[in-house]
Amino acid sequence: MPIALFALTLSAFAIGTTEFVIVGLVPTIATDLGVTLPSAGLLVSLYAVGVAVGAPVLTALTGKWNRKHVLLSLMALFVAGNILAWQAPSYESLILARILTGLAHGVFFSIGSTIATGLVAKEKEASAIAIMFTGLTVALVTGVPLGTWIGQNFGWRATFLVVSALGTLALIGSALLVPNNLKQSKPATLSEQMKVLVQPRLVLVYLMTILGYGGTFTAFTYLAPILQEEAGFAPSAISLIMLVYGVSVAVGNIYGGKLADKKGPIRALTIIFSALAVILFALTFTMGSKVAAVITVLVWGAFAFGNVPGLQVYVVQLAEKFTPNAVDVASGLNIAAFNIGIAVGSILGGAIVDGMQLSDTAWIGAIISVAALLVTRYSGYLDKRALSTANTANNTTSA
């Protein structure tokens, strides 16, 4: 794999750490700032909103820029956002910092995915995306548990200071390792960008992405409170459990890429969404036992982010077919869809915690995963129907 992929992975590690470390710090921030758990959970939602806005809008606005210059600018914004979070004097200023950081995140993963697929052969596209997104999974393995531990022992502000240092290292790495002559597609016109928004097949994939991530984050946003209040773990144990979860995610992400390469995106996503639905439903009953809860979380991690390569390569494939002049924009909108799912899932989880029980986040998340599965199967049906129609037309022409 080209060295540029590993430079992207380094940046993804820093970004992944700041995105997900907040999950382990929700109870700590809520206590320190004197806000409720759902209010602290909004720090997950509003970060995702920043990503959702930044991915399509800023991707389109920077379409004519040199790709390396865009990457370096994004990492500079990322560092600035985390420094602001470190110094945030209030809950409101912390929200602003999270939104700014989310803007950088959205564009990074939008252009990063298209760069990754452009650097490798067609049959390696899903694996290339998986390698880049391994930065996220390694962040879950090391960055998030370490950040959670730092936040619990030295205060949550210290976590953001360390993350800003990681971002600085990633900025230097990108400057040194990413080539200047990155492949750059012709910027899409406004009309071409609008076609992405109204193309039914692409909208269907975005719905798959929103539901797939919405189901997971309905429960995942409140994983730390679930482990403390339902399973009975001490706060000091949360970072270790997040480490176990992260190791499982790292394995599942790579496997998800290989599964998508081998079986195709639809079959791979069918397997993953089915497993997620079963696991989240099971978590409803296992979270009351320490041992059973950890085992369920371990299995959950193996599937939670395994859908990323399949979803991202699928949207690129469909964009190349239906909106070939706006593949970057289509990819950016899928990154937005990931984060709309995160935002909706975490907001829904907060509403459930407010009006129901923590345990209810799991089975409701399972229902949303089933909805993602149904949409995936329908999209696969449309693919088969289109292929059958094309074959019939070719046979008629040949005759």
C-alpha cells in the first residue's frame, strides 16, 4: 500500500481520538460542568453536526484546492479546535470547540476516502479505505482509553491538550509524507452537486449509513454510564473496557474491508447489520452482569465499525455510475450521513435516558439496526434488477 495511506491513517488516529474520547468522559464532564448526562451527550451530537455540515459544504468549497493543502489546513483547524476545548471556560464554549473540530473531521474523511481509493487498484479499494479508517480504530484501542484515563485522573481538559499535541504530530506527518501531486478530480459544478442530493440510489445509501450508525450510537454514546450504573463497574475500569472494545473494533474494521472486497458491499453489510441487531438486543439483558456485559461489548466492537469500508466503497461505486463528476461530493455526503446517524442516535439516546431507562438504549438501537438491514437488502434488490435489465437489453441488441 502507498505510504500516503499511512499518512492519512496518522491523521485519522488524531481525529478519531478526539471524536470518540468524549464517550468515556460523558459522566466526568457532566459532573464537572454541572450539566445532565443528556446535556453532556450533546457534545457527541454537536460534534457530529459539525462533521455533517463540514463534509459536503467544505468539500465542495475546497474542490479546486490542492489536496495536500486542504489536508494541512484541516489539521491546523483541528489543532485549534482542541486547544479551544482545553481552554473552554464554559459548557457553551466547549460546544463551539467541538463544532469547529467536527468541521475539520468532515472534510478530512471525505477527501481521504477518495484519495485512498485513487491510490490503489480497483480490487483493493475497500481494503485501502479500511487501512485509512484503521486510524479511527487504533484511536479506539489506544487514544480513547488513554484519553479517558487522563480525563479521569487529571481532568477532562488535559485530555484535549494531549489530543491537540497528537493533532500537531499528525500535521507534521502529513506535511512530510503526503505527496504534493495527489490525484485530483475536476471540481463538480453546482448542478452536478445537486444531482448527488436528489439521486435516489445515493440517497438510499445515505439512509443505510444514517440508520446503521444511528442504531449503534443510541447505546454507544452512553456506554460509560451503562457500564457504571447498570453493570456496576467503577469509573476507573471504564478506560480498560474501552481498550477491550477498541481492540475488537480494530479487528472488525479490517475484516469488514476484506469482507466487502470478497463478497461485495451489499452482502458484507447484510452480515454486519444483522449481527449488530442481535448484539444490541442481547446487550439489553447482559448489561446487568459484569462478565456478560464485557463479553457483549467485545463482540459488539467487532461489528460496530465494520460497516464503514462497505458503505464508503458502495457510495463511491454508485457515484461513479450515477454522478461521475461529483464523486468527491457524494463521498462527502456519506461522511455527513455517518455523522447525522451519530447525532440522531446520541440525541435519541439522550431522550431515552431522560424518559425511560439506560438499558432501553440497547434494544431501541437494535430496532434501528434492523431498519438499516432492510434498506440494505432493498438497495441490493435494485442492483440486481438493474443488472438483469442491462443483460436483457444486451441480449436483445446482440440478437
